[in-house]
Amino acid sequence: MYQLYYSPSTASMAPHILLEELAVPYELVLTDTATGSHKKADYLALNPNGTIPTLVDQGQAIFETAAICLHLVDSHPEKTLFPAPGTLQRAEAYKWLIWLSATLQSTLVVYFYPDRWVSSEQNAADVKRHAEQKAKGLLEQIDKHLASHCSPWFLGEEFSLIDIYAMMLCRWTRHFDEKKARDFPFIALWVQKVLARPAVQKVMDYDGLVKPYV
């Protein structure tokens, strides 16, 4: 059985929803970032970066959200939540997953933790503002991509891991001072379809989150 070390409303949301979509047995292990559980020795033994989430599969610890998600979809190809290896569709999915993780998510981390990069509050405020502006440009890319096809989901006709991951990151923009993900027309239509899925609703309820989710 999988063990997912998670904390509500963090990057563990994507693998948590994915596990529900896969309908496989799993156990949740609360590692509350609000109380610093992710910095304690027992957790650092699994994930020396002290980040959430971590997945344990048959005794092996896997960290980095995108890596966890790829392992899960590759372990359950029959669920068709990621295109088949060796296809152009798979290449497209890789492109967006890496972009979401390395570009949009990393920008949002700077937005949430600007003090990690500078030494003064004023400079931190400037970094946060610039991160929000950069993220807005990245959201425009998503909106244009969704506008480029008439299909219901991010990659086309099939719901996939990319829908889950992108929805999670769009949710992280809900407190932006200016334009939020939900303010982009095509994102707004697409994200409501993602939020309506039973697996997504179950995770939102489990985490005690309230509407509007995004």
C-alpha cells in the first residue's frame, strides 16, 4: 500500500487527488507544515529536503511532486491518466508537466516565500510583486493553450494528470492582488470541470477546504 506524507493545501494535493482517481489503496500520513512536522528528524530521514509531499512505495521514499505523480501513473497505465510511452502525446504531457513543476510552481514558491531570497522586508515585497507578475504571464500561456482547442481537458479529450497538477497550481493564485487564474476566461471554464470530479471533491472535503477552491 502506498503511503503519502501530506499536509492540507500544499503540493501533496496533486498526488492525493491522483491516488483517488487511480482508485488504489493508500494511507495518508499527516505531516503538518503549520507545526513544523516536515522539519523533524523522522521525516527528514525520508525526505532530506523537508518538503511536502513524500510517497513511500514498498519501502522506497520518492519525493518531488512531479516525480511522485509520474511514478503513480506509470505504475497504473490501465487507468489511462497519462499518454502511452513513446508517443507524441506523451511528449506533450512531459512538456507540460515539467513546465508546471519547474516554471509555474517554482515562480509561485518565490511568491509565497520571497524572504528566502532577500534580506529585507522591502526587498521581499518587491520580489513577491515581481513573482506575481511573472506568474500572471504564465497563466496567460495556460489560457491561450486551453483556448487553442475545443476539447474539455488540458491535453485534449482525455482527463489526465496534467489537469490535476495545473488545477492545483491555479488554486495557489487565489490570493493574488491582481488577476487570478479564475479571472482568465478559458481557465475559468476548464477548472470548474476539474473541480467537479468526485475525486477532487473528496480531497477538498478531506482537507477541510471551502469554496471558492480556486
